[in-house]
Amino acid sequence: MGPFKSSFKTLFYGVCLAAVLYNCKTKDVDSLTPFAYTFKGFDDVKLPEVKATEPAAVSVTQATVSPSVATAAVASGLAGIKASGQIPAAVQQATDDIGKVVSDVKADQLIAAFTPTVLDNVAKGGTLPAALQAEVTAMATDPALKAYFPTFTLPVVDGKAVGGRAGVIVEAIAVAHAALDQDACKAAATTGYNTALAALTKVKEAQVAQIKSIYDQRSGATKADVAPCKSTATSNYNSQVSALNTAKDKMLADLDDAKSVLSDKQYKLLKVLIFSSYSDTMSILDTVRKSSDKACDSISDSKDAKAAKARDQDLDQINKEYNKAADALKAALAKAVASCHNQGNGG
């Protein structure tokens, strides 16, 4: 019986050892539960909302043409001579003033120079022959006769009389920390950083697209305004020319009606005044029309330049905010990596 008891004991102890070994192995496997790493700072980094800057206003002063008050008084006076048989003071004063500058001989020469062909050319927007233009200019600038000629001002855009783009935005690029130790904690920190940076970049790109789209809309509207602006300038010119031709024809008709009351000299001097003032006014209207056309382009260019400046300021601000946010993410990443030894090891 001795050997049997010994064999039984050996078998019993063997079974117990196997059970102990099995229980230890199972416990080790169960303890390998995945650990979730958490990091603060990545979700807190945001870009502020962007509001498009309103472009600076463009200052515009329209051109003006001021008819002569003295000549208007002469026209009114001429209209009443036939009925009254009297020469009004305004008409008498005009002949006296013109006589100081234009002799009888010069008056005949000037009237002869204003041929129907010349006048028709002026009515169509043409210019006077050079010699005749010089005579008219001399009268218009003579202190004794300046009051009988119109005055005008050119259009002004942003303080600059009219008679006649944008910095490069360098977009920031944030670089992820690639050379990290390949352990699970640091890898998780890098993933969190890259995810946050990608979201940040997506928001920035949307803001940039929005600002550029607003500029495109403003620029398109500005360019679309040029044609209507020029059309208005042309329409104003045509209306003024029509009114001027009507006024000139009436003054000549009234002058002829008053011929029997006026002296021959007065008649000639007044005709010189009518022709000279008319041609000078037509020249001024043409100058104003052309300058107003240019002003339309200048207004458009100025609006576009200011819209581009506002756009670039906004893009620059977006990039500054993005760079600041990206730096915050880098700081959060560095902090997360530094904290890795405290996560998942109970210490």
C-alpha cells in the first residue's frame, strides 16, 4: 500500500499546481483593458468669428457748370426790347463792357469768322478754329468781360480733381510635431493635436473664402456701376447742350428783333458776345463731359482699391488669429506629451 499512497499524493499535488498556473494566466489576460488617454487644451482652441470690414467711403464731388448771370440778364433784356422799344440797363452795360475790349473792326472780323459751318460744328461738339479759339479765350479771361462767360469746376474724387492693388497675404502653415516617441500616449496626443489643427484650418479656410467672396461681390458691383455713371454724364451733357442751343437761338432771334432799336455797333458787339459765350460754354460742357466720364472710372477704381484694402486687412487678421490659435495648439501638445508619464500607469 505504500507505493499507491505515494503515487496518489504526487497526482494530487500535480493537479493543484496546474490549477494555480491556470488561474494566474487568466488573471493576466483580463488585466490588459485598453486605456483611453485624455488631454486638455485641444478642444478649447477656437478662431473668433470674422466680420467683413466695411471699405472706406469714396468722396465724390460732381462737376459743375455755372452760367453767367450777366449774360442771362442780357438775354432777358433783349427779349423785351421789341415790345418796349427801350434798351435795358443790362444790355447797355454789356455793349459798353464789350466795346472796351473789342473794336468795331475786330467785331466784324469775329462775326465773319463764326460762319454757319463753324457754328454747326460747335453745336455738334466740335472745336473752333485755333485762331478763333484764341480770340474767344482772350475775351473769356479779360477782367472786363469775365463776368459774361460761364465758370465750371471739374469732378473731384477723393480730393483729387479729375480732368484727365493690394498686398500679398502669406498664409500661415502650422507644422505638426512628427518626431514623437512612438508610445501610445504620445501618439494619442499627436492625433488629438492633428485633429484640432485640421478643424482649425478648415474654419480658417471658410473665413478666407467668405472674405474673398464679399470682395468679389463688391468689386463686381463697383464695375457694374461704371456704365450707368457714364450714361448719366452723357445724358446730362446732351440736356445741357440742347438747352444751350435753344437759348443761343432765342438770343439771336431777340437780337434781330431789337435791331431797329439798337445801334449798329451795339448790334455787332452783342452778336459777338452771343457767339463767344455760346462757343465757350459748349467747350466747357465738352470738357466737363469728358472729365465726368473719367471720374466714373476713377470712382470705380477707388472703390475697388478700398474694397481690396478692407479684404486684405481682414485676411491678415484671420491669419494672425489662426497663427495665435495654432501656437496655442502647439503649447497644448507640448503639455500633453509632458503629462504622458502620469497617464495609464497609476502614477
